[in-house]
Amino acid sequence: MNGFVTERDDALLLALRIQPGAKKSGIAGIYGETLKIRLAAPPVDGKANAALLAFLAEWLRVPKSALNLKSGQTSRRKVVRVEGVKAETLARRIAEDIGTTAAPDK
């Protein structure tokens, strides 16, 4: 999927670019090799990370326990591991939000 999703060990790894402090949370589009997400939460005391995981859980319709922030705890560029979601489901959700379709990288 344009390089921002990789299937690994029955899970997906998502490369994300985060914009904290936005007016509202949502998918902004594709930013280079990442999926850009706007978050209303400020980038202080881990609030943006918590908001990111809550947003992704709701957006992907999975429990928060299915998500794990693998890297980027203090960076705008993050990698999140997602269990219980197939690449095709992710592609469909992205198409619904930003009108883009792509095949997953393996």
C-alpha cells in the first residue's frame, strides 16, 4: 500500500506521519511512504500517542489491545503494529476516507 503497510507475522505494520494539535482527528492522506494522520491531541505527555491508538482502534474497528506502538514514541513518524486486520480491510478503509487504493507490500 504505497509502502506504508507491511504484512508481518499475522499482523500489519503501519508507517505513519502524525500531525498533533490539529482541529480534528482524521486521515489526512498519503505523505511520502507514510499514511498521514491528524490528531486533535497535543504532543505532550504521551497524549498524542494515546489519542493515536484510540483513533486507530475506532477507525479500524479493533480493540486497543490489538495495537502496539512499535517505534516513534517521541517522533512524528511512528510505526504501529495492528493485529486482527487484513490488508484488504485496511485498503478499503483508506479508500473510503481518502479515495486511494493500493496493494499491500509483503
